[in-house]
Amino acid sequence: MKSLRNPSVIWSLLLAAVILLIDRLHKYYQVDMAGWTGGEVINVFPFFDYVLVWNTGISYGLLGGLSPEMLLIIMGIAVVALAWWWWTDESFLTRIGIASAIGGAVSNAIDRMVYGAVADFFHFYSGTWSFYVFNIADMAISFGVILLIFDVLRPKRQIEAKS
């Protein structure tokens, strides 16, 4: 049985909780306290707007035609699979990556339950080219995926058997 006192378990759980808290506080402030409902735009830089866009799909608006309930089921299955991977893997980097993705995914799932869609705020663009609109949870998910890819691709140390 794995110990919850393992540093990689503690740090990764803490990271997931911090990501979840920061994203929830940001969305609560902007939607519930400031009263944004969608379509608001604040031009911050010539390449960046702070906006509110409701995403009814998953990443990049994929599966936007599915009901919020069906998307929640898909997200739930993904989070359970990630949690199993997190629990069974011993790598610190893998656990941090998975925890980051889980923290973001859970926050976006809460959006679906509370608002019926995910609140996205950050929009980068250049001329007519537009990068998708995303939120803090999306950044955490992307960061987690990058860590997982790095962990899979990095050379592993060979453990030599002692004679």
C-alpha cells in the first residue's frame, strides 16, 4: 500500500488543490462577483484580450454538440483514469503532471455543473489569426500534459544489479 506521506503524493495533491482553488476563485470573482455574462472584452495588449467566452465543448470546443451531462461523464472517466495512473506511478514528475491536469479538469467540470459551460478568459491573437480562448484550468492541464510528455521521453536511468 502506498503511503500518503510520500513527498510526491503530498506535493502533487497540494498542487492539484492550489490549481483548483485559484481557478475557482478567478471564475467566481469574474462571473459571480463582477457579473460578467459573456461577450465582455478588455483589450490589454495589441495581441491579448481579457474576455469571457462560454465553451460548451471540451478542448478547442471539441464535442460541443454533446450535452453538459455527457461531457461530465466523459470528463469523469478521464479523471478516474488519471487518478489511477497518479496512484500507481512512482515518478514525481508524472504525479505532478497528472495532478496539474486533474486540478484543471475538476475545475472545468465544476464549471459545467454550475454554469452549463466552461468560462474561458484569455485570448491571444495576431492580426486575423486567433489562438483559442482559455482559462487557468486549461493552462494547468496543458502544463500537466507537457510534463507527462517530457517524463515519457526523457532517458531513464539504468539500474545496475549489484553483485
